[in-house]
Amino acid sequence: IYLFDEIHMLSGHSFNAFLKTLEEPPEHVKFLMATTDPQKLPVTVLSRCIQFNLRAMDNEEIVDQLEKILPDENVTFEPAAINAIARLSQGSMRDALSIVDQAISYTQSNLNEAAVRDMLGMLSHDFIYSILYAVANRKTDELFKVVEQMFERSINIESALDDLLLKLHDLGLHKVAPKLGESRPDNVDQLRELAAVMTEEEIQLYYQIGLLGKRDLKLAPTARIGLEMTLLRMIAFHPDSQSEGKTADESSAVGGKANLNTTQGAQPQPTQTAPAAAPNQSGEIQSTEDWCHFASTAPNLNGMAKQFANQVSFASREGNKIVLIAPPKASSAIMRSSNLETVEKVISEYIGQKVVLKVRQEVTEIATPDEVAAKQRKEIENSAIERIKQEEIPKMLQQEFGAIPDPKSIQLPIDNPK
């Protein structure tokens, strides 16, 4: 049995010399030819071979193989370290083994995540989370401190953007399917905290900006400038940035631009449901409706502070003291004192007098702004479904085929009922 690796590297003369043997091979001889570029092989060779197209290996399959190989070689390892190697190998087991050989020499047979990431020029998880926290809270100063630390360690910029995109992918999965998003073994707690302060729209927007930043990296004057401008765009282009400081009606009117929603055409027009009570428009906060109005329209309320305001309930107000209720299982990232101080400052500006916030953690039936918004959206969805059912064609489809509307396919005219 003769194995030719990267057979496409043979010269034309070599192929011609080999072709005679290939046409009439001895019965006891088998030729195995491997290539990553079959288009470069002569047609005369391809026509005399049986072709097997092998797919790239999944990261999980590469990890499984490495977990079998490394103990036999008396090499200790951390799961996160071989996960990083598998990701960088991009489906090639040969590349994974080459990287492992380098890592064994670099770490002296102790593959720990920090050393492997340092060898590969990859970002550590602490850097990734620090960057995304700074972006979510629009903390430019903190962001550039992290970037400076990155460059002190000679981080590969393209690899850094890949790490950010992978983490945003994990966050996006966590939002729609938490168990799937937490399937990777590293830093699940940090993932949950970060997911609590980012909306699905923000995650998708940041991911798209990161992709475009990676594509344009080679066009930037330097790689560092390309990375910094990509991160600055993540801060500048925020789903709610154009609607801050506007009333609820104005925010709804410009919502299409603020959320980068360019979908046009006729949409189902659900009947408008009247709110339970009109919010106080004077800047005062005396009720749940007032608190919901504040959480959705107050200027300078964003990032983690906005998440805090949307996930707590209004309990009472006595003079300049406002009492809020947070759920017992509220995320530690949400309950940070810095969020409370920010909301306190914004409320004081909103109502024109100094206030003090007190937060209790307990079970309550008082709705939070997020819960009120979800309820309003559900009412609008139900109204739209009922309206669709009464139209002639859907009605005929229901009667003839038993068809029912798919709620997920209905595009509402507003993106955020709050």
C-alpha cells in the first residue's frame, strides 16, 4: 500500500510518469492519494481513481481524539486548552496534532489554557468579557485600557476578533436556548452575567459589526486601528441610541432606523390595545406605569443600568425615597451597586429632585417593565392572529386544510412595546 499525501503537489512530468503505473497497477499494490485541492489533479488521474470526499472534523471529534492521544503520551491538559487547539485547527486533525506538538514543547507537557492561548496569540476569557462588558456599558476609557493590555501581550488581532465573535455567538445561543449556549465548559457564570446585560438585538448588531471589522481589517492603516474602530462602532451604533431621550411615540416612530430594520412592505396591522393606565407624563414616578415609562424613555439610561431598571418592580415612594423589588434570583451583574447609583442619578435628573433608591429582593406579583412589555407584545400578537384568521384566504385555508397561523412568522409593526 502506497500513500501519497498532498498528491496535487506533484509536477506535470511526475504525473505523466506515474500514469502508466496507475493504468495497469500490479494486483498486490494499492495506491492511496490524499489531497486538499483535487481541482489541481489531471483529469487522466482522476478518471482512474475512486474518489472519497472526506468532510472536515467537528471540534468535538478533534477534542475526543486529543483526549485519547494525550494521556498515552503522558501529557496533562486542561479541557479548555484542547478546545482552543481544536478551534484553531479548523477541522484538520493533522493541524491539531501539529499545534499540540508545539504546545507540548512550549508548556513542557502541561497543556493549560493560559499558556496555550499565550502561545497561539489568542485572547484570554478575561479580556473577552472585559471588552464586551465595556461595550455593553459604553465605557470607552475602560475599553481602551483593555486594548492597551492586549497589545502589551502581542495578541493576534484577527484571532482576537474571532474570539469576540465566538463569544457573541455563545451569547446569542444563550438568549434563545440557554442549555445549548452553555454547552462549552468554560466560564458559564460569566456568560450568564453578560447575557443578562445585553439584548438579543445588541448581540446581533455587535456580531455583524465584528464580522465587517474583520473583513475590513486588511484595509485599515494598522491592525490596531482596525480593531479599535470596530470596537468604537459597537459603542456608537446601539439599537436604542437613536431613541434615547425621546418620548415613547417618538421612539416608536424612529424604531426602524435605530434597530437597523430595513424590512418594507405590508405588515399585519393589529388593533391597538389600550394600556391599563396612562403613564405619568410629568416626570414623576408614583406607580408601576410611571416606572415602566421611565425605564423605556429616560435619557442616559443604558447598558447594565437600563437592564437593572427593566428587571425590578416599583413598590412604593415616600418623599424622596423610592422602594424597588428585585427577584431573589437576580443576577449579581444586575445587582451591582454601580447600577443602583447610575439609576439613582438618572431618576434624580428625570424628576428634578434628589432621590434615594432602596432595593429589596423578594418574590412579588408586581410586574417589572420587562414583564409588562412582554404582556403587551403578547396581546398585540394575539390580536394580529385573530385578525389574520378572519381574512378570506387564511379562513379558507383553515376550513379546507386545518391550517393555523404560525405566531413566529408574524412581523409586528413595533419592535418593543415598552
